Amino acid sequence: MGENTAIIKIVAAIKRHAAIPLLVICLLLLLFTLTGLYGAKDKATFKAEHQWGDPAVLDDVTISGQLLDGYHNASFAWKGSDVFVKTRLNAIAEQPNFYRYSHGGEKKIGNFRYMVYNYEYSYKLGYEVTEREFSGNKQVSNNRAIAVIPLEFSAIDKSQSPYMNSNEYGIAKIEDDVFFTVTTTRAYHGQNGIYKLSFSDDYSNDKPVSEPITTFSLDLNKDEQSMGIEVLGLEAVGDKLALILVKEGKLVVEGYNLDGSLIGSASVEPFALNGWGHSTPSAESVSERYEAFANKGEQTLTLSFRRDALQRKAVTFSFAQSVELTDVTDMTIGSDLFIEDRILGLQYMTYKSGKMYVVSSLQELEEESHRDTFYATIAPRRLLVQVYEKGKLVYKGELITDINDDLIRLKNINASSIGYSTIDNRNFYEFHIE
Amino acid sequence: MKAFYRLLNYEFGELLKEVLIICGGLIVTTLIFIQIELTNYNSFTVHERYEDIFRSSGGPIIFLVFLVLLLALYVIATNAPYMGSRSIYTFLTLPVKRELLYFSKLTAFLIGMLMLLAAQLISYRLGYGIMMNKIEGYADGQYVMMNGLFLSLIRSDFMQMLWPSSLLGITATVSVLVTLVTGLYYVLLCERSKKRWGNVLIVLAFNLISRSVLLRIEHIDSFEIKSIIIVTVLLFIFNIVFIWHSLSLIKKGAVA
């Protein structure tokens, strides 16, 4: 009896004072659990694995990039043998804003996207360049510029492509200035040039018309004996412009200051192209659609030409003094079962202290027949780093991450129920080497 | 302050046993259903991610059910003094400010809500342990995702709604949960005072709550952050109205 009353008294006492202690317990519990849960954001695996060669070649470079899905974004920086990671969580899930240049699509430079439209203007060729500025996924401005260029087009063969590369290859940006040149083929005569674009949001008339900073003649194309002059594109290297030409069968890169004065030029030969109107594809020929990587600090420009899905010819020019050819590297990336990233085709390369650094996201296929199928999209991804010196591979390494853990749920799955989205699966993005 | 402390503990003491049962019930039910969901898992089956297992085992619905139970408990607890012993007369004649009567009950309700939330988080954490315990045991653990608990937490729409990491998210969650309690208490007081037009406000508030939930449970783009901010601000305004009008009702002696 006495015991019972004691218990009742204790229960009553607890009841009389329970509110505040329980509140505190709850708050502490939530605080600890949530700190633990969210604190785990830094527990993802990012580990440098040296596979071949001397890791010392990585000592003075930083290989950076992102690993992201719709919910979070981990920025990593690989220096020597260390990997530094910073993870940011999205307040609201969002579709990752991936960009991959596709032929005929917009060219992205920073937060801006450029697109070229051409039309005839008073019997001259006119080009309208649109500039859209984005903040995240949202467009914040839309401007356009017009360049009227005294070119004559004399295509004999209608099946021939009117341009060497899509017009967007002719756009380069230095600070806030945008420059444009037309990627003319042999079929053009007259005068091409590098035009400084004057953008305006006024769509009502055709003004202001952009002015050239320099012009160059295409008269060589009139000479039937000559192999002619063709324009592949325009690139920015620090505060200089690089005009990429094919002249008399050679790849020629001309450097210009912003006032239009010529700095110098350098060439590579032989240089066989395999696109429209060019030599039939051979083992040596490369595609016109190059990828350009400029290193501002070193003042180098690397042009990566695709030979086939796995092979690249990377030519590097230095703009430090005049323009000089500094390096030619033929590289093989991956293998038949180890292909370039199907979604983003990610690759970045840079030439620094006499070495060519290449970082690529590759996908491992189970069998070759998967190559152009959905299976390739969901094949495991791996981030590989290669370093070449004087055209020879000197180092191979890999960044080990948890990216492929996202694919665990696809194991044993019925092929018809496979789904994949870049919101729910992590992808690599924006590689950079400095 | 002492009066408030005593009143709070009295109100909370009245609820304590039931709240503890509801919290325990939530944890046990969630874990049982996760266990059932995992029954057929072996090295030859598809392994869903934890956030999907939690969802398909009914985790969010179970939480909703126990949340409704808790709110039902609040309805009973609010109406009880008006029934049976009609102790409301005693309360209204206590030598304390009537605001204290209101705030002590409201605080007791909010602490109960916080306990339910804690139980939810615990059940999520324990459920992950159950899953890991099972799938680590076969196929050399090849179905285990590195850092899987963190990933599931940020990838689960439901968990991101309850346990967001951003200030905006936390504010939005708090606005919804607090409105549930103040709104419910308010509608009960209106009912007692025969002020039926309070129901209109409740319907509006409930619309906002469902809008807030829908905005956040679906994948949406960043520009809809604006809508979430508007809904959240409106909910806080509703809270102020509910509390202010509840106080004026209780001061008038809502007994009926």
C-alpha cells in the first residue's frame, strides 16, 4: 500500500515538472541527430589513386570539378595526393543545369550563351548574334548584335556544307568584349574579318552594326591551284585572340591583340581534315570540330581534334611572346569498353610546365553492343587523369568517388523498368586544371 | 511565471501518457513496415534506395496517421474541461491572467508536436539501421551505398520537407506545424463561442498549408522559392490572427 502511494507520488511529481525537461531532451536529441546526419555530407569518398607513373607530375597542378545531382553539389580540388572537397546542399531540388556544346547549338561562355543566325543584307552576308545571359536556370537578359561581312559565297556543289564549323565556333570573348569571325570554307571569296560585336536589346532595326578590328582576304580561294584558306574558328587566350585557319593544307593559328594588330602565327603540317569537301577519312585525318582549352596563366591554347571516339590529336600553341607551336600530343583515351561520358562527353586538358594534363570522365561498358544504347547512359563512370610529356604518357591516375553507388538500385532490375535522371544520380561536371 | 510553469505542467501532464504512446506507436509501426518491406530482399533482388524503401513502406503516411492522432488528442484535451466535470469554470476563475491559460495549453501542444517529430526522426534513423543490418550480410555488402543515410535524407522529398537544412525550409516547416496547432486550438475555441466564421479562416489556412506542402514535395525550380516565401509569410500572419483572436475569445470567457 505504502509502495503504491510512493509510486503515485513520484508519477505525480514527474507530471508536475515533465514539460521543460522533455522539451530540452527533444531539442538536444534533434540537434545531435540532425548535426550527425547533415555532418555526414563531408563523409563522401574522394580519393586520389595513382595507377601508373610518377605522381610528382601532379605536384604543381590542381585538378578540379564537381560531382552533383539535383540535391547537392560537391566541388573537389585534387592537388598532388590530396583531394579537398566542399559540399553544398540545394535548398530546393533542382534539375542540374548541364551544358554540353552540340553542333548547331548555343555556345556557352561563363553565364552567357551565344547563337549565330545568318541572313542576306543588301546583297551582303549578314550575321545576327544573340546573347542570352543566365542566372542559374533563369534567363536575365537577351541582346543581339549584327555584323555585315563582305563575303561572296560561290558554292558549286550544293551538298557541300556552307561553313567549316558551326558559326558559333567563330565567337570568342575577352572580358566583356565579344568577337566574331565567319567559319568560311573554300567556297568563299571577298573579305572575312574579326568583328567586335556591339550588342543591344533593341530589336527594332538592324543597328548598331559591328565593326571589324581586322580583316583578311580570302582571294587565295580564287586560285584553283592552291588548297585555299579556310576558317575553323576564333578563340580567346587571356587577352589575345587566336584565329584558327587551314591554309594550304596546314593548320595555322594567328594571334591578334584586341586592337587588331597581328602578334604572330604558327602552323602544324600535315593536317588532314575529314569533314565535307576534304580528304576522305584516313587514319591520320581529324574532325574539324575541335575543342579548345585556353590556359590564361600560361598563355597557351590547346586545340583537341577528334580522330575517332577514343583518339585525340592535341596541338598546343604558346602566346607568351609571339605565337609558337609548343606541343603535339596524340592521345588515346579509354578503350572499346571504356568510352567517353555519354551525357556530357566531359574532358578537360591543359598544357603546363612542358606537360599535357588530361582529365576525362569515362564510362565502363559491360559489352560493346551497349555503346549507343541507354545502357551506356547508366554505365559506371570513372574520372581518369593522364599526363603526357613530349607526346608520351608519363602518368595515369584516378579519382575514386562514390558516384557509381547511385547505380546500385539498377542491379538485378528488369530492363524495361530502368529509369535515370540527373536529379537522382550524380554526375561529374566542369572539369578544370590549373 | 510560476503560474505559467504550473499551468504548463498541468496541461502537459494531462497529455503526457497519450503523447508518449503516440510517439512509441509511430516508431514501432514505422519499423515494422520497413521490416516487412525488406522481407524479400536477398542478393538476387532489386535494392531500392533507403528513401524509396521508407516511402514505399508507408513511412510518410504512417507519420500522417500519428499526426492526426495527436491532433485528435488535442481536440479531446481542449474539449474535456467543457464536458463532464466542466472544470473550465474552475480554470476561468483561477487568479491568473487568462492569456496564461491559453499559452500554457498551446505550449503543451507544441511540446507534444516536437516529441512526435523527434520520434519520426528516430524511426527514420533506426529504419536505416534495420536495412543496413540486413543488406550488409550478403553479397559482400555490394548493395550498400557509401554515405547512404545522408544521401537518402537529402534525396527524400518527405524528409526534406520535415527536416530541411536551409533557413527558408526550416521556417516553412515551422510555419506549417505551428499553424496546425494554433489553427486547431482556434477553431475549437470558435466552436465553443459559437463564432462559426472562424471556420472560414481555418479553411483558408488549411489551403495555404497544403499549398506549402505541395510546393515543397515536388521537384520545383528555384524561381518558385518566391511562392514558398509568400505562403510562409501568410501562414505566420494567420498564426498571429489565430493567437490574437483566440486570446480575445478566451478573455471573454469562451465557455458556452
